[in-house]
Amino acid sequence: VSCWNPLQSLLSSMKQACEILTRDPEGGAARIPFETFSFLYSYLASIDGDISETETNAFLEGIKEQADKHYGMVLIRHF
């Protein structure tokens, strides 16, 4: 029996999104603006249906704290 984890799947999707949308060079930090990250994460979490709005908001709050220390940019290592 496999144990599917919706949060892990979502974070994997977000990592790919960061790598696609970044302006950093190949192999770089894959930074994207918090606003972009937040929009994508909220959208994907809402269509997933297994992640509550409360969980989404709490996660994004933590990410925003990290992004604020990096000029508003989210790095993959933040999540």
C-alpha cells in the first residue's frame, strides 16, 4: 500500500514551477517572487482539495517570513 502525501506532491510541483519560472541561471537558487509563489501554491492547494485553507495560509506565512529576508524572493530551500 503506497501512502500518497498531497503536501509532498504539491511541494514537488512548486519546486518544478520555481525552476521553470526563475530568472536565475541554470543550477542557481531558482528564486521567484513571493507573490508568484503564493498565487501558484494557493491555486494548486485549492484544486487539490486535501489541503485546508488554514494549512495553506500557515504555510505561506512561514514562506513569506523567509522571503522577506531575501528581498521578497522565495528559494526552493525555504520549503
